[in-house]
Amino acid sequence: MKMSFPEWVEPMAATLTQQRFTGPEWIFERKFDGIRLLAFRNGDEVQLLSRNRLPQSCPPIAEAIANLPLREVILDGEVTRGKGMVYHVFDLLWFDGRNVMLLPLDERRALLDTLPLRSPLQRVTPLTDPKPWERACSEGWEGVIAKRRNSPYEHRRSPHWLKMKCEASQELVVGGFTDPQGGRVGLGALLVGHFENEDFIFAGKVGTGFDTKLLLELRARLDALELPISPFTKAVGLPRVRAHWVRPEIVVQVAFIEWTVHGKLRHSRFLGVRTDKSAREVVREMS
């Protein structure tokens, strides 16, 4: 039975992860830094809509989709405008009168592979690198997307699509920590900062990247450096409860996605303690 062609489909979104993994149940694709675009073709009508359902004017893309040998099709992808407009197509949601969103990703991709995509349409091919995120960062990509092969197309931010963004990393100094909550031990998050002339500037919290042994070891070291007041001289957003202050002596290496406009770490992750650099040497790296 032929199904009614939808006017809109809520796009599937990826969940940010700080894990790095591989496995046969996953495929990995380049994460493009462009505009998410859903392309709807119903007979002679082609509509290009953003993730917020806003119409997009991309005549070359619309023409290429109009020339596909299907009367009805819905494509999902990303538009980039580097040396020319390219529509990087990574999923197929509707195939000639048939809703294929409940099919596993592998089957949707197999159907997509049957379509003769012509420029500026470009099929996104899975990465075969043993550590695709390392290639992404070395080539200046935004990151990679990991997708479960057996996952249907879901209209939400899904754990079956995971985005691994390329991380920055730098040394920071511990100026405090928060109490653990729930089943956690040792500490909740490190409160870290960097020096700028005579100021010690709060840069945010680091609450992931620890195992139980490390949490307990860090807590013991920090308890020995306890201060009655905050050592931060410039601090916006410091926690007001369950916070402890320490002399800013312990240097740690922290991975993060980016600095916010307010000078805070976004999506930070603990990498390790540094013993080769003194705390007073730690400044914000601007490049």
C-alpha cells in the first residue's frame, strides 16, 4: 500500500560523547561543519528544509534531486560551501513511495547506494581508519559521527548516533573541588583555572575522565592543600555550595572541545596530572 508523502520529518540528531571506540556494530563518518538539510521530492516539487524546518534556497541541489529517477524521495545530509556548494548525503528516509525509516541503517544505506547521485550531491562514505577520530583531528575536520548499523531513523537526539568532536588540550591548575554525589567517591569535579599576570582565573569544572582509584588519590592530595577561601581572583560561576578550596599547586592536563565566549571550558575531560610544569607557568593557550 502506497503511503502518504510527509510534509516534514524531525531529523535524527547525534549525542556528544567523549568516549573513543571502534567495533563492527558501528560505522564512522566525517562530521561536516555545514548546514543540516533535509531534501523532499514529491513528484515535480522539491523542498529543501533546514533542521528547524526553514526553507533553503540551493538551486543546484534542488535540480540534481529533481533529476533523480524517483518520483518520491527524502534525503538527509549536510551542505557545505567551501570551494563550491556540496550536499553530503548520509541517509535515505523515503524511497519511491516507501517509508524506510524503520529499516536498519545498513539497509537504508544500501538503498541509498542504488541512487545515481550527481554533483553537487555527494554520497558520504564510511571511514575505514582504525582510529577515525585521529584522522579527523589531523586533517582539521570538526570530528566524526559513529552510527549503529542496526539502528532505525529516530526523530530525536539518539544514543545510536554519537558525535566525537576533535578536542583541544592544555594544562590547568586546580584551585578547588566539589563534593561527590550519588555513588561517586573522592570528589565530584575539579575546579580549575589559569594565571594571567597576578590573577588566577577560574576556567570551569572538570568532572569526567576519572576512575575510582584516581578520585581517591586526588582527594587525598587536595585535602593536604586545603584553603579557607577561594584562591581564584577572577571567577564567574564558581559553585556556592559543596565546594572546597586548595592552594593552586597541582597542574593537570585537560581535554575540551572549545573555550566559551565567557572563558570557560566546554565539555572538559581529565587526562592526567602534570609534574613537569609549575603552576605559575600555566596560562591560557590562545591557539
